[in-house]
Amino acid sequence: MAAQIILSLSILVGLHELGHLLAAKLFGMRVERYSIGFPPKIFGVKYGETEYSIGAIPLGGYVKISGMIDESLDKEAMKEEPKEYEFRSKPAWQRLIVMMGGILVNVITGIFIFIFMTYTLGEEFFTSKEVNKYGIVAHEIGREIGLKTGDRIIAINGKDYNRFSDLTSGNVLLGSASFYTVLRGEDKLNITIPDDLIEQLSDKKNAGKFIEPRFPFKVGEVTPGTEASRIGLESDDKIVAINGVKTEFFDQFDSMKEANLNDSVTLSLLRNNQLISANVYLDETGIIGFRSVPLIEAAHRDYSFGESIQHGTNRAFSAVWINIQGLGKMLSGKIDPRKSMLGPIGIATVFGGTWDWERFWNLTGLLSMVLAFMNFLPIPALDGGHVMFLTFEIISGRAPGDRFLEVAQKVGMVLLLALMVFVIGNDLINHINW
């Protein structure tokens, strides 16, 4: 888990800082140091005028460009006359490109990853038509907003949708006055999506407590040495009842198991159109010992390279738009940042405990776009702060004074450190509560 997030952040930070370095060298600026990770230094090598190093704290990185007021706050060097190779001696438009270099590289990286994943893997999903054959299973949070198991969600905000994942997309959950249109028996009704629903769903304690497709099922692979193996359960068997109570759908089967833990039950099995009974003991886990096979068809779509460019780019920028919407709801007080913001520990848990390259690259692509967005925020000490001051200089023709930039850098660093303490502290609290 830790290895995955360290590798992902190292790739993204390395590329981000490389964007600054290449842009600076393009315009003849001297780059003194390029580091992935923060001090203390683990390893370093000097090539030309630049030292390339790896720091012990893998939560970021930096590039030290001569003549630039940055996190090093090298005031003595700034007192000297500007030299031709320094950042401060270059035209404002060149300095702006240097500061945008890291952000642009992260955007390009995110887009490239999503295009590559789309082209090589395509997409697998449940269509709305397939899901609405049987409706949804409404878990605790789903029931709280008014949904019921068996509901068929036929529209989002009054419009048709294509796939089940659209129901929980960021655009829907972060939208304003969003609602589902539900067919319940013969009745059609609208279910309002609360503003804080995404906050609840982002809490790991609520994982799996909203909605999922409802599906009939059959027995798949049987695990040797389990109750399923002992009673002779076979692949393609259908468990149609427990203790005489119908279990056509997997959620019914699961509920009946939960109601009969630490007890013996009678399974009614359908095998080759014949009904068979078998007694099985359910321990405290309720595990019988077979893989369930959903009898609902997943759709798969492959994309041409041209289609992948469009679809992958849309996926990348959707991540940015979702972050903008989320930040807006946090600032307006509609969602609690303590429940919605993830720090290093929270992100590591999303990567999971097992190595999955598809998940790794999807999350790395997402993080690349998020890092680009966060770095573009107009906060001194972030790239966006420098972009803000340089844009002012280009428009007004007047550069902010070195003293002003120094104070702004300090204020920005304090804000970022405070935010980091909050995020990591909140992460630790949430992690302990899990």
C-alpha cells in the first residue's frame, strides 16, 4: 500500500519538477538543484551546474532556480545584482512559462495516462437498461435518502443515463439540486440527492452502504474444504431459498445468511431443473465457500485511438471539474472537509493492499490532474501564487517588490504547513477510527 503511493507520487513529483527544470534551462536560467522528496538528502549527483538528488520525505519535491524567491528564502543571494542566468533577470513571459511548466506536465501526464488506459483496456460497465431489469439494492444510506430495494432509477436530473456508474459520478453528487427519477412499481417519483451525500460516501466507514445493481445469481467455483464442498454444491447450482424463504436475488440470499449466523439452515438448490435440499452450518462469518456468479450482463466497449484521445481527455478534465465543484461546496460549508479531504494515508488506502496495475495507473492519472489543479491555486508558495504575481506584472508592467514577494512566500508556506498538518492529522484520526 505504502509502496504504491510512494511510487505514484515520486513519478508525478519528478515529472512536475522536471517541467520547471526543462523550461528554466530552455530560457538559459541556472538550475542549482532538482530534488524528488524533501531533505534530508539520501542520494545526490551533480551533472553540469545542477545537483540531482532524492530526499528522505517522499511527499513532494522542488527545483532551486537561481535568482528566484522560493521556499529556500535565500535573501543574501537576492541582495546581489541580478545576473543574466537568474530567474529574476528574465522577461516576465519566460518566468511565467517556467512556473507553468510543472502544472502543464502534470496535465499532459494525466491526459496521456487516461488515453493509454482507455485505448488498451476499453471500458466494462453495467448499462442502465441491464440494471433496470431488476432494479437496485438500496443499502443504509440509499434508504436514508428515500430509495428502496427494487427501485428502477430511470433518469438523473430528468435525463436518461447510460451506465450504472453515472448514478454516483462526481458531477451528479456535487451538482446543485440533483435528483433521481425512480420507477417503484407503477409509481414514478423523484428522489432528491442531498448536498452532503458525497461527504457520506467519501467516508470509508460507509463503503458499500449506498446502492448497487440487483441481480439473480448462480454458484461458481466451489472452494475445497468448505461447507459448500461438504454438501456437494456444484457450479451452476442456483440457491433458490433458505429455510423456505425465497432467495432469487443475491441481496435476499445475503440477508438470510445474516439472519441465521451460528445456526444450521436448509438450502433449496435448483440443479438441472431439479429441486434439491441440503443442510449447511453458517458460522459467525456466514461464509459457505463458493464464488457467486451474477446473472447480469456487463457491457464492454473498446475505443479506437481517436476515440481514446477524446474519451481519455474528457476523463482527465472531469477530475479537475469535480475537484472545483468539491472545493466550492467545502468553501460554502455544504460538505465537511474533515470527511471529504484525503491525505497520504487516505490515498494509500484507496490504492489498496494488493498491487493492481490498472488501479495504480488510473489513480496516478487522477492524482496527476489533482496535483495540477492544486498547484494552480493562487496561493503564494504554490506555482499558482507565482503565476498570479507574474500575470499582474505582465498586465500592469510593474513587478511586485522583492520584500513583498518574500513576505508573500512566508505567508504561503505557513498556510501550506497548516493545511498539511490539518490533512495529515485528520487522516490519522480517520484512520484510527477505521
